[in-house]
Amino acid sequence: MKVYFCGSIRGGRDDVHVYRRIVHALQSYGTVLTEHVSSAELSDRGQRSHTENSYAHMNKGENNAASGDQAIHNRDLDWLRQSDVVVAEVTQPSLGVGYELGRAVDMKKKIFCLFRPSSGRILSAMIRGATDVKNFVVRDYSEDEVEKVLEQFFCSLKN
Ligand SMILES: O=c1[nH]c(=O)n([C@H]2C[C@H](O)[C@@H](COP(=O)(O)O)O2)cc1CO
């Protein structure tokens, strides 16, 4: 099973610790194509947070030069096409995540969105309201429920 995980990068990295927990749990169900989204080394500038030498080791896809952005976009859409399921943490608003979800709907992917009401945010109606889209599920959860809600979702795929 190939899993495409979506989480905010340039939209803000406040929830990266939650992304790590989700990706860790997802790895027991299959291959996570976008593991880098959960990397603490990626800053909200889409770059590793350290300066100088780290640029030499930077994963080419995650720099913010224009050509780098095109490579990131094209690589991620390739991964999205390959994926069997899309899991998105949507608490931290992110243009990129919203775009990925829209493209995934168009590709008729199975989509599972996770939102934490404890954040005090109100989820976009374009995500919460997509209830008539087939295979598009939005689940409210708290951080300590990550493993449980993912287990429920992957079990539901078997039925
Ligand atoms: O460097 C990147 N690498 C990358 O894979 N993405 C993808 C994966 C994430 O699910 C999503 C985050 O979008 P944004 O950066 O607009 O928050 O876009 C986004 C960026 C930066 O926009």
C-alpha cells in the first residue's frame, strides 16, 4: 500500500510533531511516499532550518528556487498518482495541502483528513463540506488518538 501524506510546510510547521506521529503510524500500513513532510529539519520556508553547510546536503526537491518548486510540484503529483490512499493533517491551513486534496479528489483517491478541534481553528468549508465526494472522510481527533483513528480508517478500507 502506498500512502501519500499531506501536511503543512510553508503554511507553518507548528504541528510537525503530530505529522511525525502520524507518519510513524502510517508506516505500519505501507510505504509513506512523502515522509519528508514530517521531517523536523524542514522549515516553513521549505528548507532545512540550518544554514550554510546544510544546503549542500539539502534534498534537492525541498529548496525554494523556482525550478526547485516545479520539481517539488511534479514529483509530488507523480507520487499522488501512484498512491493508493491520501492521508492529510489539515489543522494547520496550507495552500499546498488544499491543492493536493483537490487534485486527489480529481484522481478519485481515497482520502482521509484529520483535524484537531482543540486547535481552536475552524476547518475550511471546502474540506469539511466535501461530504458528497466519494471516499472523502474528515475525522476530528486529538493527538493521543492518532493510532486509533488510523487503525479505524485502514480497517474500513477492507470492508
Ligand atoms: O517543499 C515542499 N515540499 C513538498 O512536498 N510540499 C508538499 C507536501 C505537503 O503536503 C504540501 C505542503 O504545502 P505548503 O508548503 O503550501 O504548506 O506540499 C510543499 C513544499 C513547500 O511548499
